[in-house]
Amino acid sequence: MPSDTWWNLELPKRQLIIDACLTEFAAHNMESASLSTIVKSLGIAKGSMYQYFTDKEELYLYILKYAHDQLVAQMRNRIPVAVYAQGDMFTILRHYLYIMLDLQHFYPREYTFMQRAVRDSGNQLIAAKAIGTSMQAAFVDDLIQTAITNRSVRDDMPSEVLGFLVHTIISATSEYLYAHPDDDVPHVIQFFDQLVILLDQGMRYRIRK
């Protein structure tokens, strides 16, 4: 956790440091990221960073959690209330996938940092993956429980199976977007639509005779 000195900084100064760190960590993994580059861009002494954070790993994980929280907030705010109110799992999931695409373009540092962090091989990997998967886990768990309650998914499949399938789809979609950052947007949207249609056909609740 950051020191009290960090929290005593004025918010604009903290934000400048966070922005500099996001830029560096989005471009490099933790091992190759440079504190010297960060402090040089800020015009402060390197020792100042150690007044705020114990070491680079603590700083890295703090900024990663910040990026995660920013993306979570955007995820929640960008799905229309009317879509949530409808309660249809497949409509909500389609919006979620669209928003993943939006975040890649409108929050490139945060998005790239999150994707890079969970693929890194450093000592912080386990902690980074725990941060990265919490956003997805909370969303999918709520989505499945809502779908079961309003009977928009099959009732002959365990919730664990349904959750695993949706988790896997979202993770694979994230991999797809990260690997194809320059793909034509209409093509990606069509890909998402076809994916959700396939899930709908296999998972939607149907009255059995």
C-alpha cells in the first residue's frame, strides 16, 4: 500500500504521477519499466518515489489497481440502465463486448497495461492476475445469477458450467482484441454479434415439451 506521504499529496500531483506511470507501464513490462524515465518526465527526484512506495513492484500493482478501477467504472457506466433492467443475459453480454472494444480505443493506456500485466512473467504475476480477473468475475457471476433468476438461460445446466463458458468467451475475446488492435471495427462488431448469437442458441431457456 502507498505510504501516508502519498495520500498527503494534493490530488492533481498524485494524478500527474499516476499518468506518468500509466504511460511507462503500458509500454513496458514491470521488469523493463524504468522509474528513472517516470521521474524524469515528472521533473522530480527518484528518491521521491520511494517516499510514496516501498519499491517498483508496489508502485506497479497500485497503478494496475487504479487502471482496473477506471475500466470497471467505465464498464458499469456505459451499459445503459434500460439494458440491465431488461435482464436478458445475451443482450447485456453483447453490450459488454462492445464496451471492451470501446475501452481499447478510448482508454488505451489502462487497457494495454491490464492486458500486458496478466501476460507478464515477473514475481507480481499472481497479484496482477488477481486484480485483472476480479472485474470479469464479478460481472459474470452477477450476469449468470440474474439470468438463472429470470429464466433467460437453460435450467438443465449447472451455474458453474454456464459461468465457465461465459468466463472463457470473455477471456478469449480479450485475447482476440489484444492480438488484433487494428482490426476493422465493423468486422469486430459483426464477430461479437455472431458469437452472442451462437451462445444464445445453445444457452437460452426454452420450454421443453
